[in-house]
Amino acid sequence: MDHLKSSDFNNIINSDSPKGTRNYAPDQLELIAIKGIPQINRGDNISELIWQSLLKNNIILTDGDVLVVAQKIISKAEGRMVRLNNIVPSEEAQQLADETGKDARLVQLILNESTNIIRKKNDTIIVEHRLGLVMAQAGIDQSNVPPGYALLLPEDPDQSAKKLRDRLIERSGKHIAVIISDSISRAWRKGTVGHTIGVAGLVPLVDMRGQLDMLGRPFHATEVAVADAVTAAATLLMGEASEAKPVVLVRGYVLLSEHVGVKPLLREKREDLFR
């Protein structure tokens, strides 16, 4: 199920859900930053580290919980950190580096991770990532990593989310969802905000087309990016610098399913006015 229509709500939510939670807009949410997540290294068991941190914080997972997990700790555990001195820039990378003023080795990584360059200007390269995401620098990050290194996005964030969800369900016995988040700039506004780049256990997009507004007029274009909304809220607790809170529990959002995949949130090229 890629898109969830309003008529599908009752098929997904338990029949005994509290009043006010039988649609995508609950009356309240509780967000809790999970403290105590250590620095992550290659090969670390993220699910176990999260589970132990939950126990230390006296937090018991319940049905309907959503865990939003920063991409950075997933990438580190999956060994996606690259030493720049090991990268040999191609002629294309060197030319693009000269045009943008970026490190040619970093540009080569951007090219490796991308399928298409969309825009380039002043230290910024906007690309279509091989995962389908449109983003600056192919999501490659150098903050909170050792000097001389760069961190790539997870190989498959959706599968990372699914594996983490499956393991935490095994430990807790509860029906939960997992979102992998990353901070991404937006075309129409300044600043970065949390976006979903991987999801398991939650329908990411609610299709309101054909439903009626309060005055009885049908929606013709409205689709609600509910996964991104949840992620953006969680990112407020995570922070963007040295806060060291890469996991946030979102409680009270009960629109869960067995869906896996961020694809419904990605605008097709033919619908993208910026390409």
C-alpha cells in the first residue's frame, strides 16, 4: 500500500483505538529524545544500542510507537564512512570541482552516489541521488565525522528501517514503526528540516483527493506527507549539531501499517517543476 485513502483508515487502525486517533491527525503527540546513545562505529548493533538506551531511560515500547532514527548513526554502523585520501577524482569531478569550488574528492563521491546533476552553483551541487532523492551533495556529510572523511547515506535506508523495526519488534513484542531521517533543504524556503529517507511500518503519504473539506468541497490535489511531518517534529529534539540525540520516540501517532518504502514521497520527474 503506497497511498492511504481516508476510507482505508479503519482497516489499518485497531478498532479499539482512542477517540481522535482514527485519522492521520491525532489530537496530541508525545515526543521523547532517547538519551544515552553512544558514539557509533562500523558494525555496531543499532537495535541493541537503542533497546538498551530505552531500558536505561525506563521507556517501554507500546503498540503504535514510531522511532525516528538519524541517518548518520545508521550510515556509521553500516560502514558508509569514506576516507577522502582514498578517492581519485575523475576528469569530470575535477572540472565540476573547479566550477563549484568544492574538494574534487568530495565531488567524485557525489558523482558516484548520483544519477543526475540538477543544479550547480557556489559550493553547492544539487543532484538526484541513486535512491531517487533530490538533495544537495548527494546527502554526503562531513559534520560529526573525523577530519578527512565523508559519510554517505545508507545503501538502502528502507531496508535499514525494516531490519531495525523487525529486531525491535522481536525484543518488544509491540507493533511499531521506524523512520530513517535526514536533514534536507527545501526548494522554496531557507533552512534544513528533517525528511524521511527510509520508512518501515508506516504509510508515508495520505491521499486526500476525493475527500471533502469542512464545507463539503472535494480535495483535488491534497496529499499529506505524514512521514515527513513526523520526522520534522522529531528533528526538533534531535538538533543539528552536537546534541547527541539521534533517536526520538514519537508516541500517539497510530497510523501504522506493514508498508515499507519512501517511494510514495518522491515526486516523479514529469511532475517536478524544478527539473
